[in-house]
Amino acid sequence: MKALILEGKVVDVVEVEFEVHESMTWMVCTDECKAGEWEVVDGNLQAIPELEDTRTYADFRQQAYPSLADQADMQFHDAVDGTTTWQDAIQAVKDAYPKP
């Protein structure tokens, strides 16, 4: 297999190399090599390590909570209809992403 390299990253993997722009180069690679997942380090191809997920429960909650406008609408309808839609929505997020 051949890996097409651009700016130190594998951008394509093919069986037969072809003519490319001078800004790109070819390197021999194994079948495990994947475009976008491998890079050249010290002249050798290696898999790009996965980044550790450092998000906290608070980060996940912030993304999952309904917008403040939606929450206000839920609270209004809860007051008028005697329902618990807002509390249920907030509790669902808290249950999905509990404090450690």
C-alpha cells in the first residue's frame, strides 16, 4: 500500500501511486494505515493518538439542557397546565450526567 502525504498527514491510501503535486509525497504503508488517522513522525508513519476526553459532567449537562427560552416556555405551560415538563426535562439531564 502507498500513503499519500500532505503536510505530514496521510490524506489518501492506494495500492498504486500516481503523479501528484510537488507538495505531496508517497510513503509505503501497511494495511492499517488510514487517511486522516495517520501522520509522519520522525520520518515514520504512525497512528495519530486519540485525544483524551477531558469534558466534565458539567460540560455535558450544559450541552444537554434545553435553551433558557425553551425552559421559560416549559415553566409557563407547567404553571398554566399543572404539569412538570420543566422539572422532568432538567431531571432527565441530571440523571444522564450525574455529579461524580
